[in-house]
Amino acid sequence: AFAGNDKKKTEMHFTTQLLTFFPAPPPPPPPPPFVYFPGEIVVNEANFVRKCINTENNQDDLWGKLICTNFKVSFIPNDDPHKRLSHKLLGEHDIPLTCLEQVVTVNDTKGKKKVLGSNQKLKFNPTELILYCKDLRILRFCFNEAGPESARKVCLAIGHYSHPADLQLLFGFEYQGRRYHEFKGERVNGYPQRTGLRTPFFDRSSDWDREIKRTSASEWRVCSINEDYIISPSLPEFIVVPVSMADQDLKQYSLYFTDMRVPLWCWNHHNGSALVRMASVVDPLTQRKTDQKIFTAITRSHPHRSEVLKSELDKCLPNILEIQNAFIKIRQICTLDPFEESEERWLSTIENSRWLEFVRAFLKQSAEIVYYLDGKNVSVIIQEEEDRDLNCVVSSLVQLMLDPHYRSLIGFQSLVQKEWVMAGHRFLDRCNHLKKNDKEESPLFVLFLDCVWQMMNQYPAAFEFTEAYLTVLSDSMWIPLFSTFLFSSSKQREFAKNKAIPSAEDPTLYFPSVWEWSLQYSTKDQTLFNNPMYVGKGAACVQNGEVKSFSRTKQKSFSSTLRGSATSLRNGLRGGEDTLPRRGSLMSELKPDFSPAKDESPSERYFKEWFSRPADLHGLLIPVLMPSHMALWKLFFLRWVPEACISKGGPITAYHKLSQLVDEIEILRSQLRQYKGASPASTPLKGQRGRPSEQRNMYFRAYSPDEPQTPPDYLTSSFPFNPAGNLCRRYVYGTPISKFLNGARIWLSTETLANDTV
Amino acid sequence: MEKSSSVDSLGSKRSSSRQPSVDSLSSTSTSRSDRSAQAKPSTLSSDSVSTSAEFSPELRVKPKAAAKKVLRDSDKEEPQLLPNETVQDNAQDVTYFCPFTGALRGTVIITNYRLFFKCTDSEFVLDLPLGVVSRVEKIGSASSRGDVSYGLVCKDMRNLRFSHKLMEDTLRKSIFEVLMKFAFPVSNGLQIFAFEYGQVFPENGWKVYDAVSEYRRQGIPNESWRITKVNDHYEMCDTYPCTLAVPVNIPDEELKRVSAFRAKGRIPVLSWIHPESQATVTRCSQPMVGVNGKRSKEDEKYLQAIMDANAQSHKLFIFDARPSVNAAANKMKGGGFESEDAYQNAELVFLDIHNIHVMRESLRKLKDVVYPNIEDSRWLSNLESTHWLEHIKLILAGALRIADKVESGKTSVVVHCSDGWDRTAQLTSLSMLMLDSYYRTIRGFEVLLEKEWLSFGHRFQLRIGHGDKNHTDADRSPVFIQFIDCVWQLTRQFPAAFEFNEYFLVTILDHLYSCLFGTFLCNSEQQRLKEDVPKRAVSLWSYINSQLEEFSNPLYVNYSNHVLFPVVSLRHLELWVGYYIRWNPRMRPQEPIHLRSKELLAKRAELQKRVDELQRDVTNRSASSSSDRAGSPTRSITPVQTFV
């Protein structure tokens, strides 16, 4: 095991020497034990490495040991004021190898620089190592005091191990044992144990059946022609198809499509229109005929036999390369460009990256499809060459807008599972985990999360989860353990299990899903995912594993013309009059009725009409699509930039206050429950504050009268992330630098916090 | 005619009821009043952002009252008139060209306070206080059909266009000429409506600010600072308030000599003092240095005294808000800046904030970009080309530097620009907002405005041009709007640090123009006193403080003694869409967070009450009767459980 005890002495000695150069640090506590996981092996390490915290001076830099394992790059500070980890897999200074974007070694004196890959040589002794990470962090290590040989070795090791030659060299294939036994048996009822709810994986027909039932898609059926992936290697084993299509026909049709991908049902509107995704037809000659057959089948599955609309996404949306370029640019602007210098042209530079333009394009396209499904009551096919990229984004956004179920946490996870994981989004290639083909890399999933964030930003009470959740989800892509993001198809996922060298007790590998949040975060930390403003639990939701179907009081009302359609259709899934939204009493008086302008497209009129009504958070939600309403997702893009960090400010302070409030309400409610249910003997004692802490849903607990209400000092606009330690540039003009340093010092781990507040 | 009618209504005192009537409260919503409180609930129409639940007048009305009112008024074609508001003219068959929905035909009513357009075919209503109108222009020549067109350019980021048939009776004036008369009362020898508006509110807003008690709150007088009455009759400086705080060891006679060296006699006086370090924020106008580099011993001694009043630091920072070029150019006009030779231990810093003309131009460009429609492409670069956010940034950055010097450097600062009533007011009030949590409360903010803006002579009359038809007046400038925008930026960065909400800020800006209240009339304290404004007009704070609930931020947490250091970077500055783009019907405002949190607060209060009741119940009841009583609270709890 790795301990490094023998070196401890010299290290301490050395530290004392350093005191002459640097102001006295507190006496070093014993170095924390290096945490490693079953299957994790230390490849190389270097001592006396300095992690740069601040470029202004070296005072706050950390000294410690830099370690490269087959899983991560780890930095163990000799003396770390905030070493307690809240992430269960990674310490504050750890970066998974898959998270490394670029490994750069520098020799200051010689003015040399080299980007390291696998199996490379280094002709100079590195004085500095800069790690550019996919989660937008940039870390800098200095080797001035480290042995030149060990510095060089650790750099080469990091370069080499971050470029695995083969999928099976990813740590997920090594990581086995404990987790396997713990989780395998609980597969069916074990997902997030916190809530007792289970995210459907859609890897079995029962999940699809339930979804069909939930959306009342009675004219659709689960089809198992692809069992054992005999038809298409990229489709899941179970797919949903029109009832009118026989397995035989499907098998035949599959030949016409790219990668044998027959059209997939995604979702049904309660008016009967369906959302279907489809790959393109291989042979243009058969295009017409194939389309015709598919259309007919889908029309048959529509209660009013209404026509089908096909939306070819390749033709109206940016391609994966453009998206990747936009992302690279905006990442560059946000994390690399000098802070102050880039101020003057900030807005136009952001515009030129085109990222927000693309975000808007995807939202707009999705809203357009919503119009057809909801306003025109027609089924829509979204088509894309491979049906594995743009379709994933659009189909999930459409469903997010139309179906409140997907705005719950479990619903959202099931949506990602259904439209991304099972539909065969090529996570392995798009993430470029193997760093083999840069042309295949594209941040479609991040783009999707940004779109979700835009909606969340506009409707903060409509989602059960928070932006911290979305950010943490994006970070999870770079931890090479989760089956969710490691593979490009179900088949690959399935087959990977058997690839590893079988050991006697573990015949197959088990890759956990990212939805097993307890692997990464404590129950308490997971409460950061909960949005205190969420007003959900309205229309459709899954409670305690039991599925409730939509309330469909207005199912029979339909009309082809928009003007004549019933109000219930216009305002989303639930009618205006039968279920009054809670805010309805306040809002219902505000219903302007715009007379139609002349040159207005029907969809514009439809949107206008929708916007003229109060939004029903349990119903259809359309984001405002004006460019002025597309915002930069600051938590994601700026969280590591110390200069952009607002101390004691940012949206988190509102979150803090709201979650305290909700917690207080939860406490009071449980007190009430105790009163009403209890026998007189069990009357709660005065001062007893509600339920045990584990069961509480809010991260920030209700304050007691003697505590200050002010947001705690560690709250910054970057929370729960900490920009201290990320590569810093000069501080903002006029802002006290002490603020940033304060931020770093008083940073507490979330666990400390939990202990304090309980 | 209108004279007598106003006398009539004064005599009759229609709404002298114990509290302001709900109707009149809601109709004070002025410039957002495109959305009317009168229309039927289901069909209220407007071309405004009427979906804004936050800013809708309806929300300020208690639901029951609203419902009643709606029933009563639903068939009326007339606006709900304010006390002493009288109809001056009306016209049928007027077309309103809504930039969003197209032409609408209807009737127009002009009162001495508003324009009221009611569409004949729909429920559309446009309700516009005439004070908002900046200019009225007759557009083009009469068309073949004999129509005349009028364009109304408004101060609140919108333009309106109407047309109607030319009157056959040529002697009769167009209704828009009548409008012009009442939109520009000052130019037409009429009274501003604020002097006629006779609403009575439970609270008297004029009493919100009292200079002496505000200084007392800050701990003044103390051993270093005293209150002087040297300007009691505005003799030393007619644009300053009568109550001033100055260093103890400078006698009044010397103050007068200092005033001779400062532009318009605006000597350095105390705005704010740090409760612990005693570092101060002082404000003044530029020194009259001139091309020859004149010096004033008294002025130099005076600044030394300001520095000495703070034992913590042996330095004084002079923040000149202007770009250094402009400051130097002022020497030609006899002004200038402090030379560091003359003022020992003082460091002069230029903050590069541009003058009122640049700001006016910037806002004009912004209006072009956001109204009526936002182009689909190049939004951000168009926004950038207006430089509006850049100006906002410079102002906030200046204020941040001041706050940082005072808080972190424990150093006193002197702030000035040229005259010390525009940029200086922005800087001192913003830095005070960062430094002192009191000003982040509703009443504290009112005090801040009364003090730093109104009493220190920000020339509201000139900058806004109340009731004045001279729209090209070079003295007009959105300095105050810019300040409110900066405050909004702060509330965005610190959503829990302010007691007031966005609606409060929008309301202030709306009544900046509406001329309904006396608060923003005149240019100085002296003028307001001379015009007897507090006696003759109602304070905006009377209206606001009579319904604080509507203006409160439920997320408010008292950051007591916490200094706010915003990040002054374009990364965090945003265009205030809730104000500048609110007329666009495509804009649904952000989901009103404060409504949701208000619900939470109400729910908490309700639950707390119930728990308390039950607790009392439990203690009181005897063991034997317990089972009987258990039922009733259970039933009453049920609705609560649908929540969260």
C-alpha cells in the first residue's frame, strides 16, 4: 500500500528549510492518507511539488506530492487546510485522467514547452506542469524543488496514462470488487436510496411499457426484434414502434436505414400525437417509399389519423463540428483569456463564439416541434443522419418542454437514459475518452445541459433539480467509471462487461450508472440537487415506484384550427379550467389577447398566445427565445475563475435563503404531524426540531434564532465549487484581493458544514 | 375650465376615506399602465409586458377588492380617475399602431394626467401618464384619406404612434394638440399634475428623511465632525441642503472661503462615516483651479482637516469621476482638479466616467437596439456598441474603489466631478449602498435618495425635463436611471442583500417621469422649499411605504455590517431586461421568484401559527379530553400538505 512514511522525515525537514523563503505556515499536520480504490495503482509520483494557487505571489501555494495513478492525477498537500473531501471518489486536488484535456510541460529557463501524449519523450526537465481539464479547470504545478528526474517521470506518466490506447484501459475496467457486490443485488429497487425512487434504465421492456402507459400511447408497442442486438448494433434491445407495424416489416425496413436504425418512438402527447426519431434512409431511391410506409404507420397510431411532419435536423441545426468549435471558443474566452483585457469586447467575443446562438437554435427548433405536437396536433418525426446526436438534444428538449414529469429529478434522469444512453448517443466518441479522434469530439450533452439551464433560468420553480445538479452531472462525464458515459451504445455497454479478464468470483464487470449518486456524494450533499422552489408533483409523477398516469380530462377535445381549440390544449398538458395552478388566482387576470398581426406565421401566433397566458409550471413550458434572454451559464463556465467569483453573492444566496425556508416548513409540518398523529404521551418536546437530519431535503437547514442569518462566508457565486487553486491571473481592478484569499481559507468542506448545522 | 373642476374635486374630496382607495392605488401604476386594472380578468389586453406578474398593478390590489372592482368597471370605457384628475378631451376613431400587434382602432381620452386609449374591437387598453411623453410630433403630411399621424416619443424606452381623421371642423384642435398642452404643462403655463393630485396616504413620505437624524444615525456630531447651519438659508450654496456635516475644527467663516474656491460653492461635506474606522466619504465639486493653477490655502487646509478627522490613515484619496482629459479641459473654464503638489498626502484618481451627454447618447442607442424589436442576430454586439453596460461598469467600478478604500484601506475619500451633482451622486450613493446595509432596506434606500440625490441638488427638473416640451435640451440625461440600473446590478449579484425588490426600482423610475408625486420635482432643496412642494404634492414614499409588502424582497437577509464587494465585470453585468425590454410582448419576465417565496413565507407563518396553537392546546387540555380535539386540527391541516 501506498504510504510514503519513509519520506516523511526528509519532507518535514525540507519544509522547515523553506520557511526561510516563505512566511511561516502553521506546523504541518501529518500528511493525509492517500485514498485509493480497489484496482487503483500508483504509477508515478513526485515530492516537493508546489501547486500554484495565486500568480501574484507564492504565499498561498501548496506544497505536496503529485501522484499519477491509473485513475487520476492526485495532489496531496503536506498541509492542507481543507483536505476533507466531500466528493467520495475525488479529492479537491484530484483530476481523473479522463478529465485531462491537455498535459503541458514547461521549462521556464529554457523557454521550452511540450504537450504530452502517450509514449512520449521529454528532452528537457520540466519546471512546470499545466493541466487543462475538460471540466474547465486549469491547474499549475511547479517543480523547482522537486527532483528533476521524478518530475519528468510523473509528467510523462500523466501524459501517457491520460491517452489510453484502448477502451479497456480506462479505469472503469479496473475498478471492481467492493462496489460490484454492493450494488449488483440491489439493481431493481436500489436506485437512489435517498428517495427510494428508481430511475428507469429502459434496458428492459417493462420500463418501456410503463412509459407507454404513462403517456397513454396505446397505439404503440414494445418490440424486441433487436434482442441480442441482432438487427442494429446501436439500438437498444427494446424499442417502441407503431402497433400496426409487424416485426417482419420492421426487420425489412431496417435495411433501408443508416446502421439499421428503425424509427424509434420517443413520447406521446395526450392529444395522441407522437414524437418519433429516425435515422436517414441509406438509399435515396428508396427514401420516398420508406418514408411513406413509416408515415402511414405513424398516422395509424394517431387517434385522429392526422398527418406526420418530418423535421430534418441536419438541415437546420449546426453540426457536431460547429458545436465543438463554438465550445472551444467559449471555453477559451471564459477560462483562458486574460480577465481584464477581455472585458471591453466581452459581449461580442461571446457572440462570436456562437455558443449562445447554437443554444438558442436548439431551443428554437425544439419549440417549433412543440408547436406541431401541441398546437397542430400532428405527430413529428425528427430525422438526422445517424439519429445519435442532434436528435438526442432535440427529442429530450421537446419532452422537457411538454411533459412536466421530465422536470422532476427522476424524470430527467429517465429522459437522459431514454434519449441519450439507450438511443445510442456516442458518449465514448463525443467525450473523446480515448483521445483518438478529435474530429469525433463534440459537447452535445453539455449543449443539452445548457439548454436545460436556460429553461431553468427562465422558470426557476419548474424544475425539481438545480443548476448545481446539472453541473455535477456534466463533471461526471469525466469520471471513467459510469457506464452512462463510457460507451457509445447499449451493445458496447453490454459487451464491455465480459471484456475484462475474468476472475473467479467476478465473472463479469459491473459498471455503475451515474444515477447512483451515492457513489459520488453523501446523502447530505445530494440535497444540493433539490430545488426549494420546485412546485412540481402536479400533473404526472412517479411516486414510490408507482406510476401515475396523466390526468387527461380534456382528452377528447381537439380541433385542427388553433383559434377554435380548447384552452386546455393551448396551455399545455393540463387544462386551464379543470386544474387551477396555485398561482392562478394571481395570474389569471393577466391574459392579453393579441389580435393577430398580418405577417405572422402560425407558430409565432401560437407562441404569442402561449406567452400571453400565465405559465403553468405543471404544463407546457416554452422558453423565451429572444436573444436577449439567452444567458451565459455562469456556474458552469465561470466557476473556476477566481476573479469572477462573487463572495457572499450570486444565485446561491437566494438558494440558501429559500432552502432554509423550506426546511423550516418541513420541520413545522413534521411537528404538526406529530401532534395530530401522536398520542398525548408522544407530544414533541419543545425545541425538538423535526425529523432526523438524514431525512431532510434541503441542503441549508433552518437557522435557529441565535444564528446569524447572513449567508455563510464560504458561499460564493461558484459554490459548491471552489475557484481557489485554479490557475489565477491578476485580480480585478478595484476588487480587494483579500476577498479571494479569504474565500480559499475559510472554505469548509460540506461535511464540516453538515456537522456544524446538525 | 379645468381650474374650476379641480377646485370642485378638491372641495368634494371624493376619496377621503380612512385609507387610500384600492382603485387609486392601482391606477398610480402609471407608465406601466398599458395594462389596465379595469379590464376583465380573462381578457385584459395590452401591448406591454402585461404578463409580468411582478409588475402588474393587479397584484397590488387585494384579490377581493380587485374582483369587485373588475365587475364594477368592466363595461366602462373610461379610466379610473385619480383624485383631481379631470377629463380634458376625447376622440373617437383613433388608430393606435401597436408595433407588436398592428393597427388598433379605438377611443382616446386625455385628462390632465394621462392618455387613455381603449380599443373598440378588443379589450386592449393603453394607459399612459402624460409625464412620460418626451415629444409629440406630427408625422408626415395628411394622407389621401385625410388622416393625420402623431408620434409620441416616451422617456421610458418606447414610442407610440396614433392617427385619426382630420377634423372637418377645422377650428377644433386635434386631440393630440390637447395632449401636448397637458403633457408639457410647464411650457404652457399650467401646473404639473403632482400639485393637483389629492390622494391621502396613511404615511407621510416627506417625513422619511431628516438630515439631522440621519447624521445622528451615523454618529454625527462626534469629536471630529459637526453639523453646521452655515447654509441654513442657502446663502453659501444654493444647490446644497441647509444641513451639512463638516470637520469640527473648521469654523463657518472658513467654510465660506472654501466655498469660493469650489464650483458653485459646493464645498466638501460628509456623506458617510465608517462606524469603526471613522474613514469618511465626502463629496464636493471641482476646485476652481483654472488655467493658471490657482490655489486656495483654505481649501488645502480643509482637505487636510478631513484627512485628520480619520486617525487610521495619513492619506486622503480624491476620486475625480471624470476622465483625466475632461478634468484638464475644465481648467479652460476655470475649473480643474487638485494638484498633488498643493494637496499633500492626497492622491488623485480619475475614474473615467463620461459626462451626461455621452450617457444620453448611449441610452438613445440602447433604445434603438431594444425597441420595438430585438434583431435575431448580433444582439450582443449591438448591445456592446451602445456602451451602456460599459458605462454601468465604470460607475460601479468607481464606487467599488471608493468602498474598498474606505472599508479595506480605512482611508477617507473625497469624491467630485465637475459640479458634483451627477457622477458624484452616483458614486457616493453606490459606495454607501455597498458599505452600509441600512441603505439596502426600503426606508434606508429612500433616505439615501433623499440625501445624496435630492438634498444635494441632483437637477431632476433639468435632467428629466418635467412638463417641458424642449426635448432637445442638452441638460437632459439619464444619470439617475443609470444609478438605478447600477443598483439593480447589485441586487442581481446579491439577491438576498436588499430589502426591496425589482418592482420597487421600476416603480421609482416610473414615477421619476409620471409627475404624479412631488419627490422628483425641482432641482434642489431650496427650490422645492420655495415651491412648497412638500405641502402641495404627495411624496412617492407615501405611496410606497403605504404598501411595503409589494416592494419587499422575501429573500432579504440582513447582511448587517457586511460590505458588498460586487464583481464589476461584464461577465456579471447584464442588461436590465425587466426594465428596458418590458414593453416587448414576446418577453415573459423571469418567473417571479419573489411571488413563490412570498408563498413560502406565508406558508411558514401559517404553519408556525398552527403549531403554536396546537402547542398551546396540548398544554391546556386535560388527558381525558385529548382524543376529542385531535380531529379538528387534522382537517385544517390538509390543504397545507399539497405543498412542496
